[in-house]
Amino acid sequence: MFDVTWRQIGLLSVALMFPASFLSGILFPSIVACVQASVEDRMNSTGITTLFNTTGAAAGPLLASFVLLPSIGYQWSLILCGAGYALLAVLVSEHSSWSLRRPVGLGSIGLCAAVILILVIFPYHRDEVHFGRARHFLGHLAKKIEGPSDTYQLLRYDLFGEPYFYQLLTSGFSMSGTSPQSQRYMRMFAYLPLAFRPESEDVLLLCYGCGVTADALLHGLHVKRMDVVDISKEVFQLADFYSGINYSNPLRDPRVHAVVQDGRFFLQASPRQYDIISGEPPPPKVAGSVNLYTQEFFSLMNSRLREGGIATFWLPINQLKVDEAKAILRAFHNAFPNASVWASADEQWIMMGIKGRGRAVKEEETSWLWSDPASGADLRRVGIEVPQQLGALFLMDAEEINRITRDIAPLTDIYPKRLTDEPWDEQASHRFALPYMEASSAVHRFLVSSFIGGIGETPNGSLESCFIVRDTRYRCGIVGRCNTLAELDIYLRHLPLRTPVLEVLGSDEFRLAIAERVGRKSDTPPLETIPDLIAGALARRNIGEAIRLLDSEKGRGASSLNDTFLLTYLYCLNGSVHKAEALAVANAGSIKRNWFVNWLWGKLQTDFGFHPPP
């Protein structure tokens, strides 16, 4: 995780720990000697000193971890301890030790003056710099909690002066977030099992994060109880500090029971059986997390499911080498023979396992997710606008998992080093993922999958076009850059979906909602909101409104060459070819011929009869 060598780690450790250890080694026998001189029975001097030393060593960590750190933070805890040591030295020193006529007195007074000087000139904002570096000075610090074992920083990222999304850092590592891209896969941890087991009543969430999956699970029509398990009570305390579109704290729902406990221990100790278990633990290579991705842990999840129950779990292939991802897949498949993998147009994969064969689900049983106001709005907001898109998240079933992991050893408790310290190979991950995103082969795998055939009907409608959208968005948004106007043309003229239009123009439903809310506060929308408002108009297929916004942007002197190309295209799409031609001629001096301009002029000429400028 860090670009440091073992030699550097060793030197830093020696610099930090050796002085204190060396001085402590000198101090202990010195104290024994002083006690020996004042105790009548010298045989007991070592025992008395050891007793108090051991008592302090036992009580000190408890006091520091559970009282000082949570109440006043690490910096003031260090200052208080340092001042306490200095005061203790003053109280136990003899009167003669302060005489100016003796060298020891001069030394004592000098040390006391040095302590006072340090307390006066100490940089009391140093901890803010330290925590700022830990978060790379990103975002706005909404809340910081210093716990017994970790420091939690909740960062807020604003857009147009309003909260856009949050990021949760634990001791400098990003653990969770509410960005639109993250919300899509986090909510799918809930909606996938709810779609295939809509009658679910009891659900378990391992690791709370930012509460996104918890919120989605509560949208289940029949959910009566949800247990949420997290090892950190501080994560639960932060739940009140989020704000945003339709946000409500899931922990305040009476169906929720929050448990501060290790997820693995909870599964071992709890006798309760669940319909759904979902897990989104810390990234697999963060220290202490590997045992939440092993075959034994997945088997524990299986043992706590009812027959036909469903488990979903995170597989971030963009943080793992290919063989490491396959080792986790193998472990999951060994625990859940009826396993499958799902994903949107990214590399945040979702492993889903069903205990037993599962049951067939009719299409009308899953349609409630879109007809219900809460879950329907939630799904559309994260880009799953129609039921066919849920099916188009499918990547592979158990047969394919078995094929690609046949020669891979599973990740287990006794072989945790099958996850190495080596960095992620981006290109290798792309090569691994791309065949599963490719539309034609993805459709074929979906249609011939025995898993899909066994759990439900094939969705009617434009299933193939939804696979094409995922393929295109993955290639253009993750693997490489694409021709934005060519992609936009496909979405506007051949598909009714909103989210792909927003994404190709750099927006999303969350951004758009904020931009519209800010725009309504004044007669003229602020310039910074115009790109999102244009994207929103095109998502509604309101070409005229998009043209009006682009014209107003140009009139305010904020138009770019890309805006000119987009406006030219929209004029043609709206039937105003003569306006497009006039705009192209007016900007001919700033337009340099290249592959994109040649493509655009050719496209407009072929499709709309456009005449490019000479």
C-alpha cells in the first residue's frame, strides 16, 4: 500500500521506539535504587517497583484507549501525559533537588523551564495537518472520531455549495463512500437478492460502511428485521452526519438492530437464520481483512442462511491481481455451489450465492422493485431504470466460475498469502474483465445459463440493448476514452434510458438534482450548472431545451469548442440543419480538421444532409 522498503520501515521504527526503550531501561533500575534507599526492607524494593510498574502498564493503555483518545484526541492525550510526567517528577523530587547552589538543582529548574517553554510554543494545530495529510487534503472534513484502534474521518464533497457525496476514511484508508458510481454497486448488494427472493423477511448486513446497502435492504417489501454488524461503533456514530437527496439514517428504522461485533464471530455465535446476508467489508488487502474473503468465512455465511437464502459479497477486481480475484471466486464457489457473478459497467463485481437450488421467480414478482415508489426511485437514480438492466448485470454462473478457477487454489484461512502484497495490474484486469462485458458473448452466456433458466423467466424487451449499453460504458468509461458524440448519438436516437446520456456528458442523477435545485433559486442559472442542465435536458430528450441552454451559455461567453460541436449536432438532430451549417461556418476559423471533425462532418452529412464548411 505504501511505497517504502523494509529498510526504511526498520529505520523509522528504530528512530521512533529505540530512544524511549533505551531510556525506560535506564529509568527502571534507577527507580529501584531510589526505592531501595527509602524502604526499610530492601528485599521488597524490586517487588514494589515492579508492582507499580505493572499496574501502570495495565491501566495506562485502558485509560488512553477508552478515555483519553475518544474524549480529547491523540494530541491532547500526549500533551496531558507529558505534562503529567513532568508534574509527577516535581512532586516526588526532594527539596534539595531545587537548590540553585547544586548542579542537580540547576538541571531540575532547566528541565522544568524547558517543559513550560515546550507547552507555550507547541504547534497545537499540528494534529490538523497530520489528519489533513492522511486524507490527502481532499474534501471537507464533516466529522472526525478518534477511536481506541482507528481514526475515522468523514469527508464531504460539495457541488455548487451543496453536499454531493461522502467518503469514509479509516486510519488514512478509504473504506466506503456514497459517490454515484459506488452507490450503484452497493445498492445492488441488496436489490439483486431482493429481486430473486422478494419474500425475504430477515436480513443481515456485515459491515455498515456509509449505510448505502442498509438503506436499500430496508426497501424490501417484506423485510421485518435487519441485523447490522460492524466491528467499529464509531461507524454507527457517523451515521447522523450524512446528508443528501432523500437521505435518512437507516439505523433509526425500528426494524434495524445494530451490533458492535466482529462479523466472523457474530456468524459463529448467532443461532439466527437469515433470508439474505450481504457483506461489504474493507478492501481485501487492507490489514486484517483477508479473513473476511476466505472459503471458511463464506461457508459460515452459508450456514446462517435459510434454504433458498441468498448471499451477496463484494469482489473489487480493480484492487486485485487476476489470480487473486480468481482465488476469492474459487473460495466463494466452494462455499456456494450455486454461485454467480454480476456487475455494472465497472470493476466492482458482486458475487451472489444461493443456498440450495433456489426457486423460480416470475417477472411480475420482481417488477415491484420499479413500481414501488421508494425502490423504483432509488434504482432509477443509480441507473437501473428498467428490469432488463438488472438482468444485464449478469457476468457468469457457477459453470463459468468453475471453468476459469479450475486450476486456482482457493483463498483460505491457512493460506492468506494467496493475496499478495503486489500491486494491481490494471491492463491484466481489463483483459480479464473485457470478454465478460462484451455484449454479444454476454447475451449468449445469459441465454444459455442453467442458473438463469432455473431462477426465473428471461426478461422481455430490450435485454440485448442493455448489454450493449453496459459494454459501451465499460469500454468508454473504464478501459479507455471514446468518441463522446458517437456514443451520445446512439443513446439519444436508439435508447430511452436517461443515465447513459447523463454519464457520457459527465453528469449523473445526483449532480443533476443539485444543479436543478440551485438553478431554481435564480432567474438565470449559474454558469457552472449549465453543463448538468444540458445533460438533464438531453436525458429527457428535450432537444430544444438543450439548444436553448447552449445558446445562452454561448451568449454569456462561456462556450467551448466542444459545446460548438454539440450544438451543431443538436441543431441537425432537431431538424435545423441550416442553423448547424451557419454555426459551423461562423466557427470555421477555430475548427481544425482532425479525425474527430472529419467523422462529425461525415456523420452529419450522411444522416442529415449537412454541408460542412469549405
